[in-house]
Amino acid sequence: MFDRIRATAAALHHEALNHIALDHNKMLTEVPKKSTKAVVVLPAPVTPQKRKTYTVEYEHETRIRRPHHQHCVHYLNNAGSMPPCSDEKSRSNLVDGEFIAGRFRNLNFTPVPLPGVNSTFFPWHEFFAHLNRNMIETPFVSTSNLLVWILRLALNEAKEGRRDGQITVINGSRLERKHVYHALPMHRELCEKRAFEKGAWKYPGSHKFMVYHKILAKAIVHTVGLEDMVKLAKKVAAVGHALNFQLLAGKKDFRTKVRPQLESARVELLPAVINAMARFLKLLGLTPASTMEQISYLAADIVQGWAFRIEAHTPPEEYQQMSAIFAYVFCKGSFPDLREHMKVRMAFLDGLRWGLGTFSVRHSVEALALMQRKANMAGLAHPAKILSDELDAARLHITMFGRKQQALITDGGRPGNDMNLIDAPGYKSSDDADEEVVYGP
């Protein structure tokens, strides 16, 4: 009997297991392929993020190095940068010959320098407020090393009727290294830390530099008003036409709209364009006494910014003529000696060579090599040799003429020479004391 009960229980247990297996398989076949909205995803456990360690190399990338005296390869070179237009509404103002950040405008003490980017107390929030275009006063003065962008801002200011704005050219080598920051790496780092607003994340500031506290008077080269620029464009049509003031004054995006139109214009370095370049550099405060680096940098900035064309395989004689036209207009009104005249010509040709490169040519070895290859094709690989050959040819002509004249004097006018005066009939020496010189009848 117990065996029968045990057998019956085993059969019931086996049947129950079969039913459970069948129900489980049925459940598996009825599971939808896609999850429904009722599915709840549990959040992953939150782990504290490790703070990024800033290396010395990163700090060197963020801060501006003092430019080398022989060549300009850093963010700010000897020519300096152009701060954006400043008017009475700007948060950075020109006070007593110095640009002072809005935060320190009314303070009579010198603030302490900012700590390094490795420091826990580095004021990232101040850089964020400045780059996010918050309408508050920050401890920085904005500058840029892209002339065409600055001119665009100035023309937009003038178009809106504000003619009291100004552009100030500064000498970057006079700025303290520890007080100048490149906006691009700062913006890149802040994109990981904070959320920019009103499209500020689209403008990393590739050509923007922020100077802490103020720009000293010794770094300021010249300040020009917007009204003077507008007057120059009206007075000299070549300036407004070559520099395309009408296009720059528009509201189109520079990178996607304005720059392609400047490139498609294919403006060549004709005498009228060179004339406009020289006049514009004079308006920015450069003179024949300015350094070659300053003239070269701004000339290159114009060629790059306005995408002027330099034809391949241009003969040296044309470059000599271009530099002579530039020096003639640039030095007009002054009386430079030969050394200063040739200095201006050399700086202009050097600027043309740098203008063949990209905007990052002073920061990249690859871009520098590309620029040199373009210069070789254009015949501008060695601007100094172009002018040296011209000087050698002029020296040769002067030397030959001098020797010819000296030979005539030394030979004493022997027969066969052009100046055979001593043996000529009726010739009398002026050394005769008895000879009376009579003028007129």
C-alpha cells in the first residue's frame, strides 16, 4: 500500500514538473522583442570622478610664451594683437593710456596674479563668465591677433552708428607672460566642466587672448578711431575696395560665408592693392621707424585674412617692384635713409611669404613646412636674396660708372676720350690769375 502511495506521489510530482516547464517555455516565447515603456532601468552606481591632473605642458599650452627675438612662432608676436573695439559701453576701457579690465576699473591697488592651472584655487568660473559672454565685469581684457576679424567688428560698430569705437594695436612682446591666456585651450577645458549658453560653445576663440588685469601703456603702439577708418575708405577708394569693407560690414558668418567670398574674389597684389595695404598699415600707427617684425606681421595678417593671391613662379623683378611701391607709399611724408627704405621693403616681402601660410603657421611645424613649399613655388623662399641681388646690381652699376668717370679724370682727357678738353683749341685753365671771367655780352 505504501509503495502504491509512493508511486502515485512520484507520478504527480513528475506531472507538476512538466507543467512548470511548459509554462516557462510559453512565457519565454511570449516575451516581446522590444522593451516597453514600463521597463525601468536602474541607475548605475555613482562613482566619484577623479580630478584631472594638469601637467606643466598643459600650463605652457594655456599661457602665452614670450616670442623669440629672431622669429615669431607663438600666439602673440612682436607686432602684437588688436583688442576688440572699445567704446563707452565696453567693459574694458582705455584709461590713462592703459587698457584696464572692467573688474579693476575703479580700484587703486594691484591685484595678485592668478594661480597656476594646477592649483585648486584657479578661477575657472572667471574664464567661463568671460567666454560665456555673461554681462558682468570680468578681470580680463580681450584681444585678438586676427586683423580681419577685428576690422569686421569695428565696421559693424560703425554701421550701427557708433563711431566712437577704437582699435588699439599692442606690442605682444611687452605683455607679461604670466598674465596672458589663450582662449582656445581654456574653452576646450571648460566645455568638459560647464555648459555654455547662447551658442558660446561654438566659438572656441582660436584667435582670442585674454590679458589679466590690464595692458600697460608701454605695450600700446597706436589707437585708431573707427571714424578715421571710415574717412580713409571714402577718401581712398582703393582701400575700401581692396579690403572689401562692404563685405566685412555684413552680418554673415565669417567662417562659412565671408571667408569663402574673400577667397573666391581672387584679389591679386596689383599696385592699387599694395597702395591700400600701405595706407592701412600707416593708419594703424606703423611708421618707417617701426620694427621689421611689426610691419611683416601685419602685412602677413592682411594677405592671410583677405586671401590675397600670389601667383606661382613670379620673377624676382616683380617682387622688387611690389616692395618698391609699398615702400614709396608707406614712407611718403617722411625722409627715410636707404637703410630704413630697404628695411620696409624687406619687411613687406617677408610678410608676403608668411601670408602664404595658414592662420596656424606660427604654431605648427607642419604648417610651417607647407608655407615654405608654397613660398618656393611662388619664388619667395628667400626675400632677403631678392633685395640683395637688386642691391648688388645697383652697386655694380654705381661702381662701373664711378670707375669710368675716375678714368676720365686720371687720364687727363687723352685723345680718344670723350672729355678731351685740355688739348682743345682755345682752352685756358681757370687757374690763370690774369684771366678775367666775363659773364654775358
